[in-house]
Amino acid sequence: MSDRIARLGSRYHEWRRTHPDVADDFGGSIEDLLADAGVTYDRVTARLKDWPSLKAKARKKGPDGEFLYPEPWTDIHDLIGVRVTTFHSTEIPVAIGVLQQSFTVERSVDKTAETRVAGGFGYGSHHLILTVDENSSDIEELTPYQGVSFEVQVRTVLQHAWAEFEHDIRYKRGGEDLDPRVDRAFTLAAGLIELADQQFDQIAALQDAEGSPADDVDLTAETLPGVLAMLLGNRFPGSRSENYRWLERLLNANGITTVAELEKLLNPNDIEAVHQAVQYRFHPGQIRLIDDLLLRRFGQEHINRTGSTGSRPSQRPHQLAGRLKRMRAARIVPDTRRSPQ
């Protein structure tokens, strides 16, 4: 093994030992960002590139015989990879906007647009190279990764299915050319997927335009999207359907069970006060906004009642405590902590 690869291997394995939870840290943090911004996504996955893959990439050379990545540790930017899949393509720019506001953007490439400009059908995805910086300082799990770059791929679930299957078929063939009929079939499938994505976009638009609920509707996971559309309009993005089950639990835990009580919670003055105190990097989604309004109204009691809920209950109490501290510093909530006697 060359000295160049040996040095890379030594650094890689040491870094991996000191960051054993890197995939969970990045995956969980991106999930939190998207959920807080009300992005309707399917799932977020993260991985650390394994050593054989990193070594193979570091050895790649261009037509001139020179290494494509002369300094592989700094030149290879997908050591950490995150994939975000959305249900329809209209959510892709929303997700990208949240990420761009939260990290330094080193590169942004729309593979879908490139394919369309070329006049064909095929791989569709948006690739971002991002760096954790001071703008990400309040993402606690990423504090140890200041200055680290990583790749994010954002695509629809249909684009992801096509890409995974196509990669699997080509990978099994090694360097051999595919049967032209298989290539043609993939091209046809890509065109159908693009058409299906367009139909999903239309369905989402029609769903958002449906009528508003009546005041006496019970607040449930099924009715909350419509109720919030009536109370908030389109000022704050919605979220994934399963997240409204969690919102129902948050509201019930604090005794908010009617539309009238929810409307009172969504007082414009209170919303503005929360905005000023929290200083969102992005436009908050409905669920994040309501979570913060509940925190503003109930303070530590909201943490006690709901701190063990959510997708990452081990992190939630600390996150809520940090937000409550900012609200108290901005004097938008009463500080109920007692001074020592």
C-alpha cells in the first residue's frame, strides 16, 4: 500500500474511532431541521463511507494519469453522506432552502435539471456539498464536527427507487455494457417516473386547496392539518402525516383539545414574540411553531409533560430547555425559577 493510502487509512480509522455516532448525529440533526421547518419528507438516512469505498475513490485517476483527489482526506467530500427522500418534487426546493440556511454551501448541483437540459431521462437528484460552520452552532449534535464537509442528496421516493435499482443492475455487471434493451427500458422507466412525480405534485396541490373544517371538530391527527390550514393559512409549512399524531399528543398533554383553545394559542402577538426570541434560521413549520408557543405559555411544565416524546426523546428535554432559556432572556416568558432563600 502506498504511503498516501496508508496515511489516509490511519487518519480515517482514528477519526472513525473518535466519532462512533457520526451517522446518527448527522441523520438525526437533518431530520430535526426538516421537521422543525415543516418539510414533508419520507425519510432521512446517513452513512459514513466504509474504508474499501474510500480507498477505491482515493485511487481514481483522470485521463492524464493524475489522481482525481490529490489530498483525499480534504478533496473527497462524501465521506459523510446524507440522503433525503421526499414524497413529491415540490418539497425538494423547500428542503434545500432549509439546508442552505443552516450550513455553508460548497457546491449545489441539480442532476435532474442537467438530465433535462441534455434532452433525456435518467438519474434525478439534487446534490449538495455542505460544511458545518458557526451558523450551525445551535445544532448541538454537530458541534464536534465544525469545519467538516458532507454530501446531501435530495430526491423523491420514485427517483430514489429508480436510482437504486439502476445502480444495482449496473454494479452487478461490473464494467460490462448493458444490453441495449435494458438501457432503453431504464430510459422509459425514468420518463414514467418523471410523469408520476408531476402527478404527485398535482395531488399535493389539490389536497392543500381543500376546504376548511368547522369549529366543533375534535383536534386529532387527522383533523389538525385542515384546522391549521384554516387558522394559519399558508404562512407556515405543514408536515408529514405521522408528525400530527405527535402534535395531537403535545396539545392534549397541555389541555388544548378544541379549535377555540388552539386559536387562542396561535395569537399573532405570541407568534411574533416567539419569532423574536428564538431567531429561527428558517421559516418554522406548523408543528415546531406550536411546540414553541406551548413552551412559551407553559414553560418548564411543557418540558415535564412532553420531554419524553418525539422521535428523539433523549435529546428533547435539553433542546426545549435551551429554547426556554432564550425565551426567558428575551423576557417573553415569566421566569418561575425560585431564588434561594
